[in-house]
Amino acid sequence: MSNSLYDFGMIGLGVMGRNLLLNMADHGFSVIGFDKDATKNAALESAATAGTTVKGVAELATMIQLLQRPRRVMMLVPAGQPVDDVIASLLPLLEPGDVIIDGGNSHYTDTLRRVKYCREKQLHFMGIGVSGGEMGARTGPAIMPGGDKEAYEKVRPMLEAVAAKVKGEPCVAYLGKEGAGHYVKMVHNGIEYGIMQLISEAYALLKQTGLDNDRLHKIFASWNQGPLQSFLVEITADIFLQQDDKTGKRLVDVISDKAGSKGTGKWTSQDAMDLPVAIPVIDTAVALRTLSGYKEERVQAAALYKAPAAGINTPADTWIQQVHDALYFGTIMSYAQGLAMLHKASEELKMEIPLPQVVKVWRGGCIIRSVLLETFAEAYQQSPELPNILLNKKVADLVQPIETNTRTLIAQAAQAGVPAAGLMAALSYFDAYRTERMPTNLVQAQRDYFGAHTYQRIDMPGTFHTVWEQH
């Protein structure tokens, strides 16, 4: 092997692309990046650690020529048409056996199409989810590769080197066939939406009782020492202390309540309905981000409808514990729904997603990393085909002690008119899931009455229709 050839190429040297390449270089791989923007190429080279081999070029063909065979090329470009455009520009430059990786947030159906298209051209195509933001990319992200198993083996040493490590294990594993990598990342983002919504509701409920930002910081920091320990709770504690350099106030208090989204949460909801699988906490989180955008209407409605007179009269320490337990309960439900979706998708879409590996990959580097994932990892170790994490005895032992406080808190939130739709969705899901006989028999009767949609019976097999009498 000549020293002049590079191990790995990156197309797109934005923050994520640059940081991933620098991370690889720090682990002893020689890397090369391509970006049309010369300033980004310069930024890549100047940020490299002394003694590492890092190069930036402004011509795609130059980069491809300088890569070892089989060439391993990753793109971090916006999802959609830009990915197809890059593939089109790569085709004349690559040779059979080369590997193309899409590390962006592409929809898994696009990944399926690209895997097939590249296979016809004798090229390997992989969709890889990368989570951890810019810091993660630089110091160790969670990496969710799927697609071509043969191609994964060609990039595995690099991915294992750069991934976050938990207990010495890299947070990367082959997560299934075809579009599985991007599917797992999509569901990861859905769970992230759910937990962020739940945390924002916990914040609103704590503020109801007049707690200031310093106290909120202390509460979340202490929660992060216990069973709620997670990246999102940790950063939430930090957020309350940040000062605004323009006004000197706490920054959180001058940020608008209209939330943005990139659409991956919406994809999770849409695909869950197609499967179908119930993920009401995630659906609610997506709906509430949408509702946050109707600011002018909400201002009008606030003037039109006065809040209920019932305030929250629970002693502060009791209330803080109740909010803690409800947030913990809701967080478990958010994970349970996302993991149930992966279980179902793995079967329906024939992706063979290994859930024990998924939860291990999520333990470090990613946005939804939390101490809970250790419990889930044990549960899947015992029964890899578990359709829902709530069916595991250890998880039940976590849920049962916090159930009463969750119910008490949600009832009080409803009485006081504080919106807690995510927490309510979590409890409703749990109650429906643990109900042996739901009232859906009446829905089946209604469907048969007005549309002759037929029904099944509990006492004999077969499908039935009744000519219903009008009384």
C-alpha cells in the first residue's frame, strides 16, 4: 500500500463531515475530504491534530483518485435530491466493489431505492444514522449502519474506532438489511421528540409552583444523578444557568416558544401508522411542535378562555417528586413505543433489526443515551424477540412504583389547565396496553352496523356480519 493513498473520503465538509473526518484521523486513519467551498477545505486541514494525515480538495475526481481500493466514500449532505446528485456524480468515477455511504438523515425508502440502484452498478451502498451532534462527531458519536453486510465489514474498523465507547464497547453495530440504518435513526429521532416534549412539560409543571431557574437547575442536576440520568436531562440542567449576552437575563426566558423541526419526528409518526404500531407519545410530541407554531391564535385563545381557578397546592418537595416520577414513567413509555416500532418494522419490512444491538449502540454518543438503556439491553439479552419492553419483569419493576405519582400529577395538571399532552398520552398508552379487554368490541359493532365491515367473535372462529335492527 502506497502512503500517498487515503483510507477514507468525505463529501461535504460542514460541521458534521469535518468533525467525523478529524475523529477518524485522530484514530490513525488517513482521510481526505471534498467540498466545493475552498474555505471549508482549509478549515478541515487547519483543524487537524498535529501528526495526523488530513487533506481537503475542491475536485471530486481528485479525491476519488487518491483513495485506496475498494474506495470508501461517505457523504454528509442534505437529504433528498442532493444525495441523488452526489451519487450521479460518483458513478463515472467509481469501480465495482467500491462503497458509498449516506450519513445524513435520509428517509429509509430513499435508502432502499439507492441500495438497489447501486447494486445494479456493482457498487455497495449503505445508509448510516449518526447521532451526537457536532461534539459527538468529533469525540465519539453513536453510529447506526444498515444495508450491505459485505460493505459494513469494509468500513467496520473505522466506524468502531470513531464511535463512542461504553464499557469498552464501541457504540456501533450492523443494524440490519437494506434501509435499516436510516430506519433506526428515524425512530431514534422520534423517541428524542417524545422525551424532549416530556421534559418541557415537566419544566412547565415545576414552573407552575413558582420555582426559579436556579432551583430548576438544581432539580434537573439532581435528577441526572439518579434513574433519570441521561444526556437530555443533563443539558436541560445546564440550559437554566445560561445567561443571555444581550439582556443579561437567563437565555431560556428570552427564547420564543415556537419550536422548529426537521421532519424526522413526522416521518416516525407517518411510518408507525403505515405499519401499524401505536406510538402516541411520539405522535403527541410532533403535534405539539406544530401547535407551538400557532402563536397568534394561542394568544387570542388565551384571552378568550381563562385558565381554571384550581392552582397546584401540593407542597414543593412532594410536587417535585411527582413530576420526577411522571417524567420517568413517560420516558419509559417513549422508549417502549419506539422499540416496539423497530420490532414490528423489522418483521414487516424484513430488515432483521437486532434490538439487543440497537439499545447497546444508543447507550453512548447519541442524544437519547440514558441509564435506562442498560436495563433494556439486559431485557433484550434475555429475550431478543421481545415485542414490547413493557413485557419484561425488570421494566415492570421500574414502572409500578412510579405509577401512582404519575396518575396524581396528571390529574392535577388537568385540574389546573397545564398542558401535559405527552405525559397524558404516556399514561393512556400504558393503561390501554395493560387492559385485557378494551372497548373496541363496540367500535367493531359500529363498523359492521354502518358499513358491513364484519367482526370476529370471542366464542367461535370465523368472520360475521349482522343485519342490525333499528330500535
